[in-house]
Amino acid sequence: MPKSPTTEIIARGVLIQHGCVLLCQNLKHGYAYLPGGHVEFAEAAADALKREMLEECGEEVRVGPLLLTHEEAFKGPKRVHHEVNLVFHMEHTKPVHEEPTPIKSVEDDIGFIWADLAELIEMDLRPHTMKAWLASGGGIEEHHGPLLSAFPEPLRYAPAKHG
């Protein structure tokens, strides 16, 4: 029986260092995308981004404000996908160095690369409609040092108590 269509909610992060943005790369097909992953039922999107970064590369990150909400529908090899991407500002929890910090993938099918913002237009960056926004800097300025201390913690889902 075919799987019923669903809308996927994806939490993604923009981490910019020294004019470069951190991207995931599909090693089999070569295209790139912002790091992150699926938001589980009743999971805060910012928490999903933190979890996905730990699962995919073992890195702890701080998640800042929501920068972009992006909706995309596209045909994959097996089915049509419908995604709502919630794109957050993201930072390392460790000190920033002179060069972007190399990130190693824990998963065999993806890699992490630092891409120069000026060269994004030439890349196979998906979703394609997000490319110009990201090439313009992703709506954030590059900062050095602690930035997120000024941001409040994201709202957390708390189930209502019945009774």
C-alpha cells in the first residue's frame, strides 16, 4: 500500500564563518543543502536542529532566532515531497578560529563543507529557491564571539495538563 502524502517539517541552520556557510553535501549525488533534519512530533524545531547536528556530526550548537520559513514542493525519484523548512541562525559552542572549523560527518552518505557565500550561485544548492537568499548572507551579519546571549531561549512545547 503506498504511503500517504505528508508535509515534512525540517529544521535547518545557517552557520557563517569568515564569509563561508556550512553546508551538508549528498555524497552520492553531489548537491548541497543547509544542515538540519526532520522535526519529530511535539519536538521544538530548535531542539530538532540541535539533535540533528549531534547525530550527523557530533557538534553541539547554539540555535538563535528563526531567519526564514521556506516552503517547497518537488518531485523526487520515488514520490513528491512537500517541505516546510524552518531556518535558524546557528553558532558553534566552541571558540571560532581564523579559518572555518572543519566538520566531520558521522554518517556515510553526507559530508560537511564550507562554501564561500560569493560562490553559492554556481553550486547545486537545494532547494534552489533558497540560493539567492543565502548568497546574500542569509539575513544575518557575520559575528565573532558570543552572539546568542542576547537572544531569549526559543519557546518550548508544553502539553496541556488535563484532569
